[in-house]
Amino acid sequence: MSRASALYRLQELDLQLDQRHARLSEIDRELHDDALTRAIHQRAVEVEAQLKAARVSQQSLEYDIQAQNGKITGIEKRLYGGGVSNTKELQDLQKDIESLRRHRASVEEQQFEALMRVETAEIELAKTLEDLNHAEEEDARYKSHLVEERNRLLAQVTQLDGDHEVAATSVPTADRAMYDRLRQAKKGHVIALLADGVCASCGVEPTSSQMQIVRQGHELTQCPNCERILYAE
């Protein structure tokens, strides 16, 4: 095995490990993400508060109507009971009844509006709770799949770590130091294939002497442009 091929094998393993670690990080974020269900739950809390307020308002208006009815009944008893004979007082009582009836009609209209708010809130709350239940079920199913995928990836990482350790034993210390430096600088892509006489990473053609060294495989040669280590299969 040439020096470049040993590094190429190491790069393949590192890239596979990078990919799996990146996906594992993504899975961990998704497993802890419950933004959707929290948003729906918050909406359910808000609608429930609206429903409670509407019911309180409706009940308060009902008490008001009952109070108006009581006042009207009391005045009507005085008006028609024969106890009042003064014309002016009778007229005032009649005016009071008419005023109370107008107020009652206004309150009844408000009560109807409150009843509509109650019905609307009840419908919305039922729909929101249904959405919440559906979202929680979907979230549980999706996260169950994520856990399964995570377990598979962890098993693959364990296998790749073992392969990586074996591959690293065939790499000289100086070559490994160079590889690690370039790996950081080149975002993991250290080795570039020499394909059709050009660097597969940047497309620049090395000198003929460089190509010969690459094909012999005894020494490491870097691309004159991108500085990646050239490798000929």
C-alpha cells in the first residue's frame, strides 16, 4: 500500500465518521425539539382561557337579566296592584319599566354575543385539542424512528472507529501530522484523486514529474494549486 493510498483510506473512514456524527447531532436536536406540540398546547391554553372568560361573561349577563326581570316584576306589581293612584307616580313607574326593558334588551343582546363566543371557543378548543393529540402521536412515531436510526448510526460509528484505528496504524507519524493539518484546512477533503492527468478537486494539471511521483506512490505530492495530496488509484 502506498503512502497516499493509506491516507486515502483514512480519509474515507474520516468522512464516513463525519457524516454519521453530523447526523447524530441532527437527530439529538430533533429528539429534543417539541416546538410544534408546545405551540399547539399553548394555543389550547389560550383558547381555554377565552372560553372560560366567555362563560363567565355569559353567566354575569344572565344574572344581570334576572336582576332586571326582578326589578320589572316589582315595579309592575306596584303599577298594577292598585296601591298607587297618583298620576305622576304612575307615569314615573311606567317610564322606569320601559327603561329597565330597554336595558334588559341590551343585556340580552350582549348575552347572545357572549353565547356565540362560548360556542366558537368550544369548537376551536375541541379542534385544537384534536390537533394536539394528532401532533403528539406523529411526534412520538417520528422520534421512535429517530431513535432506531440513532442506534444504527452508533453501531456503525463503533465499527468505523475500529476500522479507523486499524487504518491509522499503517500511516507514518509525519504523514499523519500532515494529513491532520490539511484535514482541518480543507474541511476533511485532504486527498485528491489524479484523474485524466489533473487534480480531481481543482482541475489543475500537475507537472509531469509530479505525476510520475504520484503514480509511483513512494512519496507524498501535493497539488500545486489546492495543495491537497494527490493519489492515483
